Amino acid sequence: MSKLHRPLGTLSDDADPVRLTPDSAGWTYTGLRVLSLAPGEVRVLHTGEFEAFVLPLAGSATVRVDGETFELAGRSSVFARVTDFAYVPRDAEVELSTTDGLEVALPMTRCSRRLTPRYGPAEDVPVEVRGAGQATRQVTNFGVPGVWDHADKLNACELITPGGNWSSYPPHKHDEATGCEVVNEEIYYFRIAGRDGVTPSREGFGLHRTYTGDGDLDEDVAVRDHDVFLIPRGYHGPCVAAPGYPMYYLNVLAGPAGERSMAFCDDPAHGWVRDTWASQELDPRCPVTSHEGRVQ
């Protein structure tokens, strides 16, 4: 089995779907936890050397940290709306609670500076439609440089790819410090909608590709709801949503650079595809969501 593809059940031995640390990933910085809280449950976490976002996937949450309280309205599904979120610093005790139940992602990274907690309103999150034609997708830029600058090393964004479309395309990489890229470890955390296009389900699937120019890495895998794929190096993309099954993924990136950046280089064999988008129509199914709910 691929060491980079971590299907549901391989990253946690309890009710929480994902428990990924830099050590278990085999690298230095990025990690991810996905927690499931029952109605009325309270969970206390200690961030240690990690900063993190608290990102509701389904349900609402109350976050208490450093004497502050943030009420996160959340959402019913990652395919239902853009959510509000919170940033929590390293060396913090974080209390999460929920009235009606909660599924929440904590993208995280090791960092040096301790910042203050902060709330991120959903209405301030930019939603971008990227690509064109069958490469049209939604990018929700909640935690990227230039939009959210209150972080030491952590970068994160969400993508929604309508069924039958391609995203993370053209293939690109960020494993060297060059004129067009910086070094970042990256996590892909997938959710796949079922037949209604809104409710996540293991019934549907998508495809993901990661490879290096020398062929040392060459992986094409089917991904399902809750699966994780690790990108330590090499070109990655496309991510393809099977027809009938919209695909969501959360990207988490961090690396050794002193300044946060998500800069990348396209695979030169396929970068020309970007130039064709100007002459193509956008897929009218995008954007899929906004802070007010589903657009379509």
C-alpha cells in the first residue's frame, strides 16, 4: 500500500477519523486532526509546539482559549457553505464543546512564535473560481497569505471540485527554494459527496496523482471520503472528481521558509494549459458555496 495515501481507518484507532502528526507523516512541520464530538461533548486539547485552525466540517462549536470564547456557527456539510473558523496558538489549552454534535478539522504546523487567538468570520473569506471548462473549481482562501496573515507558518485553504471536473491542475510542485517556488509539506484531506451532492459518503470516489520527474514517485490512487494524501515532494495533480460525486479537499501547507508562502512551479510539460482558460467558459456550477450557503 502507498505510504503517501492514508485511507480512512489508517490514521486513527478511535472515533476520530484523522490523527496525523509530522512524525507519523515522516516529515517536520504539518499535521492534521479531525475530531468527532457527540452532542453535548466537551474536549480539551493542548496545542504544544503547534499552531492550528479550528475549522468546522459539520456542526457548530464553542472554542475557549486564553480566556477568550469564540462561537463558530459552522455548517451542515463542507458542501453546504463557507464556514467561520478560529486560529489557536502554540502552547495553549483549547476547549471545544458542541450542543448538537460536531466534526471539526484542526490543520496545524510546528512553529516558533506564539501569537494570540483570533476569530475568522465566514463573510470575510474570499471564494475564488479558478480554471475554466472541465478544470473549473472553487478555492476557499480562508487561511492563505495575504488573506489571513495572523499565523507563523500555517497555510490552509479549501477546494470544491464539481463532479467530472479536474483540480490541482496543471500539476505543480513546491519542494525547492527557486524563483517560482518555496519548500512546503502539504496534506490533502478529502471529502466526497454522495448522490445528493451535499452529504459526504464513502460511496463516491475521486482520483489523485503525485509524481516526480525522475519517476521515483509515481502514484495514481482512488480517494474516498476522509482519505488523506501526503505530498512530501514532487508534482501533484490532477485531483479528479468522478461524475456524480463532487470532491472537497482541505490543503494544509508549511515549510522551513521564514515567511509564509504557497508559491509553486507548474510541470513545464503541462503549464501551457493555463493559457487556454481565457478562451473557455467557466463551469456554471462554480462557485458552489458562499458564506450565505449553497450558490447553486
